[in-house]
Amino acid sequence: MSTTNDGTATGDAGEQKHAEDNQIEKKIHDEDEDREGRNEKYSLQEEVADSQVYAATSLSVIPKETRTRTHPLVLNWAYGMNQTLPVLSLQDEDRLVILYICAHVAVMYDHTSNAQHLLQGHCSPITCLCASEDRRWLVTADTGQESLVIIWDAYTGIPVRTLFDCHPEGGVSAMALSKDSRYLATVGAGPVQRVCIWNWTDERESPECQVDLNPKYGCQNQLLFNPFDNTQLVSNSSTQTLFYTWETGHLECSAPEITDKTFNMVLGSLSQSIFHYDGVQAFTATSAGNIVLWDKRSQTVSRQPALRKAIKLVALQKEAITVLTLIGSFIVTGDVNGHIKFYDGNLKLFHVYNEFSLDPIRSISFSKEKPSISDLGYIKDCTLDAKPFVIRNFVVSTTNATAVHVNAQKNVPQTLLKEHAEPLEAVACHPKQPLVAMGSQSGTIKVWDYEHKEAVCSRVFQPHKQIQCITYDPQGFYLAVGFASGALQIVDACTLQSDGKECLQYSQDGITHLTFSQDSRYLAAADTGKAVTLLCRCKEGTQEVWKYQGRHHSHYKSIQDLLFGVDLDSSQPRLLSLGMDRRLVEYDLQNSGEDGLLILSSERIEQSAVPTCMVWYPPLTPEHFLLTASNLYKMKLFNATSKMCRKTVLGPSYGSPVKKMAILPASKDGDPNSRYMAYITQDKVGIQILPLDGNPHKSFAMICHSTGVSTLACSYDGRYAFTAGGQDCTVFSWKLNLSSLEASAGLGGKDMLPFYNLLDGGRDGQLFREMEEYFYYCQLQNQDLDTMETRLVSTRIPLTDVPFLLRALGFYPTEQELEDMQNEVKFSRYAETRNYVMDIDLEEFIKLYVNHRPASGIARQELCNAFQVLGKPGEEGTYTIDRDKLLELLQARGEHMTEDDLAECFTTLVGISGEGAGCTESPFESVLPPEISMETFATDILGFSAATQELPQEHGHNLQQAL
């Protein structure tokens, strides 16, 4: 109970007053203190009542909509599961609730109501999962640079404790909770594994105790507390079982020897270990179907780890045992044949579940609810007495991404989940219905109704597997499937069956892109052989067939994207492909046939950047544009007819460049001019407000698949986006909240404020002041600096002064980049007015500058890569370039530079005046050494410091002299 400041003051004043005054004041003080105590008590009660965790008494009903709509992107549903991690039974009474892992998200799935509660908090793939015995507390952990361990309240789905970087050497490989849920044990995933014991209920950031393990013990990937003694634990790798004893501040482990020679029998790889229900002995299962029995040594001294040794090797079966667990007085095993067996404490068989036709067992999780008192309906055990086998219901997961619930009383299995077990690379949305199709490398396609969260149909393709890409035609009649073998199959979108030829194959190279024309007449495919194949739908009698039209090896590097469009004049289909060779190729569909696929045009659209994807820009302007993205975080608009670059903007910069884009359909109810675009980067999904102008606040992105996202698809109504995670075998459904995105963009500022903030120091910084000064100087220069006449005040400068202004600010664009800038301004209003724009104001110039300048400086690693390509290896592995060869490359490759241009550039960069350089026979001898190393080029020429990893955007050595 708190005390008031008046209490001390009253005591000091009481020494100077009469006794009766003292008594009166003491009475008043006591009443105030009493009242304050009552208020504090009531306040605490209100605070506790407000705590959802404290108030929750059971697992709450998971509503259909569990995520708040305060973010532009809300994870709505997770399709798939991590089959390498266990599936836990959380509730099995009035509702059936399980917990499993999808990539970096834990999923609480209520099978009864078909609802998910998604536990989001990890940025890396979750590698460990455990739960308390009463299923109140759930623990998840991941691996990665910033690994987390999160303890969740299962009743509310709220995280109650997070351990940050508890294993900074690489994350967590195994963990376990004690029987009373107070202690958490974790095993690190680093080269030298560390075992830590945490009292997660207190606020300390350090473990109670820890110990480092010898790497010779192998990677310990399973950990368990002794359910009858919290101070004892067991863990194992594939070769070694370890036993631990701990007390506060002290943790010791013992490694009893166990090999094939111990019992002169084949041991096999160790899988899982448990303690016997007597709390003394322990068991370890092996891949040879054996059980190792461990027991304490009689001469064990107190305060030393409980030394154990292998006293017996029991050959239970021939098949490998994959799961070993304990429930009540039964020891339970699961094996590679999908059989589940129950033994008593002496390893005598009590019952076998072998009729369910399961794949190899990955985990067995028993319900926390005890079985019915009545033994009515239970099957008989395997003993001679044939008594009813009364056991709790349980959930089994398999290595083939299947979860099955077994009702022990009815002996009835129920499949809860059956997901893709192989990498999932392909996803496509139906153009007119709420259906999404997913294809994996196991050859399985599964179609879901994403509104009702129900599987509609599925098919396993044989003999071709490894589905790489799928797509619906615009009418929703066909689904095209591309395989890694180069095979192509076109099936009915509703039944996934094909009427005509079962499989089409015109290449041995894997199909990477598929696209239909708008009229569904053509189908084009791009493959890893850098070629494009065209098929045409034709009628043969009463049947429609797909005929081969031709194939063209149109790129010399990988094809990044393939796209059909519509010609503005003839309304005929157009086909374009974009490659890593920086070429945009358009094909002549009208004149192509069985003789081959003809090329109409081939344009190089980038100088140094590598384009990553393209999409048709929505009709927000009178012009028709093609939008491309590149690996340098830029987006460009090209005129659909002339292929002229008409605009360049800064794209989303979230650690990796945009790799795929999709324009969302126009809203039927909202403003038709409000358009949006979804996109993915290496590991994130985002949405962007159109039109593009380089404002970073108009874009939002978040991690979707931390190991990499493979593709993106959007629903026909623009309400959902779907991302496939490839290796994580997962597809995430994201609900788009566009009003939240608009609000977020508004918080970033209006008009020019977002662009001012992109400048170093903002509007009050040195760079902006220099821009103003240079801009005003250009205005004065255009009106003659020495004139005495009255000046005509203008807010604009000629377009021809822009290159000089950019160079004065330290940005040296190429001639092609300057031409793109000139065209961007010159044709900015041509479609509306038919007039060129030949001047520019300061605000337009700032936008031009922030959108065209490099998104980042020159990285030291980029220089290193360049020297490895152009140079020759020297001593100690360093690469050098001959001075004459470098000068020849600079003059012969890329844009033309004369010898005088090169001399001026190098003398300026190293800070030597032109007069000093001109006294030698060659202007380069005093500037460049005969052999140039990467370090010399970086420090002496470009101005890198030894500790600098990146040269800033507006930085160069003695750039003021260069101007």
C-alpha cells in the first residue's frame, strides 16, 4: 500500500503542535491512507479484470475473423503445415482444437468451427514447438540472426513473454517445459550447442543455469524434462543420449556410452528419449526398432549428475521407431509403417493401431481431457484378459503433412489436415469465382474455396511431377499446368481432368511462366531454356484442341516474365517476354505458325539494372503503359507502342527488389481512379497505391515467407492476395485493407513533404539548400549574370540545364539516363495538350532527382565482384586490373568516352589539377598505377574509407573540384 507525502509532513509538523492537534491530524491522515488503499485495491481489481490472460479460464472459441483490420495487409488463413514439427492436441471435448506450424506462424486450428487463430511474432521459420501439460502455455522458437522464444497463452492467443536472442549463435533447435510449466529448457542451434534453463515466470533476462555441449555429441534435437523431477532432463542426437541435473546457477550433463559394441547388436540412429513413469529409468528409441533402457548407477553421489548407463537393448520390432512418448502408465511408439503401439512399463505390448494406413509417424499428442469412466465401446487390448483398452483420444501427424485425430473409444480416425509435403511453387486464382489453386513439386494440385475455407477438388499428376507454375485462362474454363520436366498440361478448371491429349511436351526444359491471351485463344509458356513456346486453341470437328504454333529461343539469359496484351489499334493479342539480358521482346502472333514463332521487335530497356518483372499499367492516363521493375529498386513506365521510357520512379525498398507485380481489379463501389498494385520481394508481400510517383509512404510491405516467396496471385475481386512460400510448403492468404493503406499514406505527409524527407536532412538540410542555390543560379545564368536590366522572375529553368544541375549535386547519370529524364519531362503533358514541356520548376526537379538517383551507393562488395570478373588473381587471392586494360574497357564498352574525358575524370577524382597531370607523357601515369587493386581503386580513387562498406549516393572524392 502506498503512502502519501502528507504523512511525512504531518509527522514533522506534529512536534511543534499541541497533543490534541496531533491526534486530529493523525486521524485525518489515517482516513486518507485508508481511502487511498481502497482506491488502489479497486484500481488493481479493474486492471486484473481488464487482463484477458488473467480472466481466461478455458480455450476461447476461435471466431471466423480473428485479425484486426488496422493494417493494410492482414494474414487471413494459412494453407499448409511444417511436417517436420509436431502437431499438438489443445482441446478434445466439445471442440477439437490442434496446434501446428506454418513457416514462421503458429496456427491454432479449431476443426469443429473451421477457424484459425494465427500466432504471429516470429520473423524466421519456427523450428521448435512445445506446450505445457495442461495446454495453457504454448512455446515457439525459431532460428536466425535475431531468434526469438515466445511463450503464448493458449486460452487467448496472447504472447505473455518473449526471450530475445537467448541463443544468438543461431537460434533454438530443441526445447521443453517442466511438468509445472515454470521452467523452460532450450538447446541452441549453433556449432557449439548451449543448454539453458529459464524461469520464464520472472522478469530476469538471464537463464537460471547453462552448459555448453561438446560438438562430438552431435546435434541435440530432442529435449525433455523428467515429469517427476524438474531438476532432471534428457536429450539426444542421432548418436548420443545426454542426461542433465541442475540447480540454480549450476547445470551438469553426462554422456553415457552407447554403441553397437555395447550389446553386440545393431543399435541404429537414436530418435527420441523419455523418462519411465517411475522417474528413475529412461528409454531411447532407435531406427533399428530397438529400445535402449537406461538406469541409474548405484554409486551416484549427491550433487553430481544422475549418472546413468545402458543396461539393456530391447528389440521391439524391425521397423524404425520415429516417435516415443509416455501417457499415463503406457509407453507409446510410432514407426515408419504408420503403426502406433502401446506398451506397459515392462515393454509388454498392450495394443496396436495398424489399420489406419498412415505414413511414417512424426508425432503423437494425447488429449488433456481424461477418457470416459465408462469402458463401454472401447476396443479390447492385446493381453490374454482382453480387457477394454481405455486411453485418451490423440492426434497423429505424419511425415507426409497429414494430421489425423483418433477417437479411442470409437476407434475411428478422422483426417484433420492433408497438406502439400513438397515445395509449393505455384498458385493461381480463378478469374470469376472465389477459388485458389495450389500446385507442389509432389505433382499435386489442390483447389480451395477461400471464402468458406474448404477444399473443392484435387488431383495428383503422374508420371510428371514437380509442378512449377499454373494459371487460369481469363474466362475460367481452363487451368494450365507447367512441370519441371518441360511437360505442359491443360485441364478443366472445375474437375482438373483433361478431355484431349493428356500431356504436351515441346521442350525438356522446365516451364517457368504460363499466360493466356485475353480471348483465351493463345497460351504461351517460357522455360529454363530461355525460349518461349506458343499454343493456339483450334477446332477439329466438334472438339477443341491446342495446336503447337512455334517456339523461339528469344533470350540469351533467363526469362523473367511473360505477358499477353491487346493491341490498341487492332484489338489483336500481343505477346511480350522480359529477360535477364535486359531485352523486351515482342512476338509476331499474326504471322507465326507451324514454321515457328516470329519476333516482331527486341528492345534493350536497361543499361545496368536487371529487370525482374512487368505488368500492364492500369488506364489512369491517356497513354497506355507497360510497367517494369528492376533489381536496383526502380520502376519504369514504357509507352506500350513506342517502348520509350516515359517515367522512372523509386520503387519499394524493403531489403530486396520487387520480383512480381499484380494490378488489383478496380473496385465496383469505390472510385474507379483509385487503383492499387500488389507485389512481392524476396521475402515480403506488399501493396502500392497508384499512380506511381516515388512516394515511399504509398507502399506497405511485411514479411510473408522468411525463407523466400516464390509467387503471387490476387483474387478476382481484389480483396485477397495469395503468396506461395516454395520450400516452406505453405500458401498464405492476405486480406487487403486499402483504406488503412490510404490512411498510412496520409500520415506520411501531403504534396512535397514525402519527397523533401527523402533528401539528406529534409527540407532544412544542406542538400536542399544547395539545390535551391544551384536552381537560382541557373535562373540567373539564363537571364545573363552581368545584365543591369530588370530581371523577369521565373520559377522554372530550361530542361537543358537539368544535367548540369544533377552533376553539381554529385549525381552523374549516363547519357541514356539523361535522355530518359528529358523524355519524362518533355512528354509529361503531350497526351493531353499535344505540346512539349521544355522547362521545369524546383519541385518537379526534386521529384526527378529522388526518383532517378541510385537507391543506394556503391557497395564495396560490388567493386570486389567487378574486379573478380575484369581482373586477374594476384598474390594472397587479391585481384588487380592492368591500367591500360581498364582504360580500354572504359572507352570501348558502354557509353563512349574519349581519352580526354577519362583523364579529366580521374585527375578530378584523385584531386590532381589538370596542369599537374599534363606535364607527363600520359595524363594517366601520374593518376593511376600500372596495376590497380580493388583497395587502391576504392580508397584512392572513389574515396572509400577503410571502415566504409558503401559509398554514399551524393559522395565522391573532391567532387567540388570536379564541378
